[in-house]
Amino acid sequence: MERYDVIGLGYCSDDYLGIVPHITPFDGDTVTMLDFAHDGGGPVSTALVTLAKLGARTAYLGALGDDESGQFLLQAFASAGVDTRFIQIQAGGRSPSCIVLVEEGTGRRSIHCFRGQLPLYSLTEPAREALRSARFLHLDGHSPHAIAEAAAIVHEAGGQVVFDANRPRPHTPDVLKITDILIAAERFPTAFTGVEDLLEASRRLMDWGPRLVVTTLGSNGCFCVTPTEHFHVPGFSVPVVDTTGAGDAFHGAFIFGLLQPGWPLYEIARFANAVAAMNCRRLGGRAGLPTLAEVQAFLRSAQ
Amino acid sequence: MERYDVIGLGYCSDDYLGIVPHITPFDGDTVTMLDFAHDGGGPVSTALVTLAKLGARTAYLGALGDDESGQFLLQAFASAGVDTRFIQIQAGGRSPSCIVLVEEGTGRRSIHCFRGQLPLYSLTEPAREALRSARFLHLDGHSPHAIAEAAAIVHEAGGQVVFDANRPRPHTPDVLKITDILIAAERFPTAFTGVEDLLEASRRLMDWGPRLVVTTLGSNGCFCVTPTEHFHVPGFSVPVVDTTGAGDAFHGAFIFGLLQPGWPLYEIARFANAVAAMNCRRLGGRAGLPTLAEVQAFLRSAQ
């Protein structure tokens, strides 16, 4: 039977991205885009593509439509090496699609997303079997109805759950309770706990379950908190084209580091910062993702 | 040899459209799109698709890349029945792509366009031969280097030139000089002539060459001016989803009316108003285009 390093259960979207000097209002003059790209997106799915490109064995659990976007996303997984056999394709379903306007020079984004029209993803016996083989389950809070069972299977088999928390949602407490490693967006710890201080907020989050809380800080890198230590890991300065997928690439790269025998936490975080920065050099959530050799070269040249 | 009712020389773009309650700024909260669509666009090319769907024999003259957008646009022409044999496909070229955010409820648009990276379209001998057979040449001001020769061929063979003028550009005077029928966007006559009054501005435009000037007025229909008469033709009220392509559909339908034996100018304009209105009922520049039977039923029900 196939064994997996990481199985992802979460969101996948079809992204259309343009670089613009500014955003024009309704009925305003047409703005010339400097560049345009079509790329796959979504937190868990882009993290899986990151992992696959780095060399990990991954599979995606989720639903897609058989529409143009669904076909594109399926092909993107397949060509990246993410196992697609557990994806549920809905005839007549509509896959999620996002329009992303990226500010020239800063890479800041204006995001508009169509959520799609798809049935809930439900675990099948082959998917459960795959989960039993996985070292990590990666979640972004989508497909909430399947999260508890998937996490229970992974825990039972000795694996761990990594949760990408972007903003508090109704089911966030339930997900935190089954999370081993929380990687949070910059605003999440304070938004969820109400505590301004990041160290204190991270400790409050650990009370829910996680034994490691990492908060991503954009170009400033990340902040790691365990029961025994806490430290900031500075980011890398690169010419930023587009920040889309930077966080997702960080998650994928961080899990890749966790998979490696003996990597210290600081080095894992530094590796993830590097992959996130490298991914900002191209337009699109996945276009700038590096191979392992490329990250190693980047880290050597940054020393 | 193939004969054509209308040959179009102009712009073609790949449009990605989303319906949004509002536009979010850079770094703002993600906005949920109510719907998303992928459709072909561009003034002349959408007019040709309109004509083909109504039953006219059409061909498009222009360049496309062999990228994902170019393949989509080529297929869209082919499936609509527009002859694609004169399209120049550039290996490695990038086709134009636009991101269109459409305001929920009003159909007003915020447009951002990537102009593509393609060589200039150049007339070939088969394209010249096709032009000799055409009753109308439709222009939108793109491919300006080829316009004079194409118009000369059509005129020599007894055909007429219809120009879709959206806004004044450097070569607009040259195009007006070889234009028989000008169909202008609402702002064009005043923007070009500096004259506020639409009748007077239309007459000034006729001094450049056109013997008929039609100005589209959105939901208010259109205003027609000839050397001997002038009149307003009211538009049709429909539930507007998206105004993308409304003007282009008007142009195509207007030329379709010109092709019909004995249609009075007022009826042609009313027919074009109907097609433009019908096209606003769907998201996308071409998604709402009707067949001739559908327009006839619409006009009957509107009486």
C-alpha cells in the first residue's frame, strides 16, 4: 500500500492574478495590468504542492467540479506530484475561483473569491487507509465535518496534525483541540485570544492543545513558541512580485522540515522562511515554489 | 471561394469576470464573489461572435498566442462559427487577458487588462482575398497598421467600413476618414469633437467621413444621425447582471441589421438595442448573446 508523508484536507481554488499599479473603481478607466497569471491556490493545496516539489509524498483530500477550473486544478496537482486519487470530482460542480489584483512593487493583494458549488468532501475507506499511513495531516479549517475523524485516524496511527489558522471561525476551537502544531497568520493569535502580546497569545493557544505555535510575520519571518522556548526567526529579503501563497509555501516547507530527521526547530523555521520568500518572486501562488536544491542554494547564498 | 458578410480586424481578449458586492483594497478583507465566469471578450471579436450567432458569415483577423488564453479564444471563435483561418497564432506569444469585477445589482464594471505580448497582425494574401468578398469590415482601432489597407480593399470591392469608437486615440482621425458607419460609445462624440451637444458633435464627426453616426447610450438605447435625419431609439429594460460586451453586441447586431434587405434604420437600431440588453442578462461578454429567433421573440414580447 502507498504510504504518505503528508495528507492535506482543505481548500483548493483556481486563481487568476494580475499585477496593477492601482485598482480602478466601477465605471472607472480601464487599468493596464503589467502581468497576468493563472495558478492554483488554496492554503492546504498549495502547501501540498510545496511539499511535493520539495520531494515529499503527499495526497489531497477534497472535492472539485468537472468544470474548467476543476480540470486545471486536478492537472496542477498531478503535474506537481500530489496524489489525486482521493479527490472527489463532482459532475456539474463548480470549483472555487479567485480573482487576485496584486499591487505593483509591494505584492500586496486585493482578493475576491467565488466559493464554488460543490458537495462536502466525505472520507472514503481508501482515504481512511491513506490517513493511517500518513506522518502528518495538514488542515486549513475547510471541510470541517471531516476534520475530527481524519485527525482521530492520524493520531491513532501515531501521526500529527498541523493546522493553518488564518482567522478565527466558528469551528476553530474544535480544530485547535485536535491540533499538534499550529501555524498561524500574523493576526490570528491576537484575534483569537484577545491578547496583544504574541508570546502570551501563543501560550494561550497552546492551552487548547498545540505543543508548538508558529506565527508567520510576512517579510519579518516567524515567531516560534514551545512549552520550553520561544524565538523569532528573521525572514529573507527578496524582490517581491506577489505575496500570494507565501504563507501556504511556509506551511508546506515547515512540514517538510518536520519530516527531516534531526532538523532543529530554528532551522526548520529558517527553511520555511526561505521557501516563502522564494515563492514571492513570481506572480501566482505556486509559480515561484522551489526545489530542495534551489532552497539549499538560496540558503547558502544568504549566509 | 468563401464569401463573408463581415470581417473583423481588431481586439480579442480572454476575460475573467466576477460579481462582487464591492471591491476590496490591497491588504483588505477577502470579498466573496457571487458568481464567476470565463468568457471571450474584445470589441470586434465579440461583435463577430454576435453576428455569427445571429447567422452571419464572419471571419476574424488578428493575432493570438498559443498559450492557454489563445487556445480558449480560438475555440470560442470556432464554436461560435466565426472563421478562424486567418488568425495568426504566435508560438510563445501571450494573448490579452482581462480581469473584470462586476458590481452586484448594477452590472457596472472595474476592468484591468493585460495587453498580451504578440506581434502585429499583418494581412496575408488569403486575408486580402477574403476582404474582397466582404460586405462589411468591422474595426475597433486595434491593429492600426493594417486598417488602411484592409479598408481600401473592402471599399474597392464595394463593401463598407464600420468603426467602433470607444475613446479618442492618436490614430482615430485616420480611421474616421475611411469609416462609412461610426458607432460610438456615449462619451466619444464629445470627447473627440469638444462639442457637448450630441447632435452637433455627431455632425462634426460626419465631416470626417462617416455618413451615419450612431451613439450608444447604455440602457437609454442609442442616437442615430444621418445627413438627412436624426432620432433617439429607446433601449430595453432588463434585469442587468453584467454590462460587459453590451456595446460589442450592439455593434454586431447593428451590422446584422445592415445586412438584411430593407430594414429601416430605426428597426436596425431597435434590433441592436434588444441584442445589447439581452446580453446584459448573463455574466460575461458573450454568455448572453441570443440567436435570431430569441431576439425576434424578445422584440415581440416587448411590444
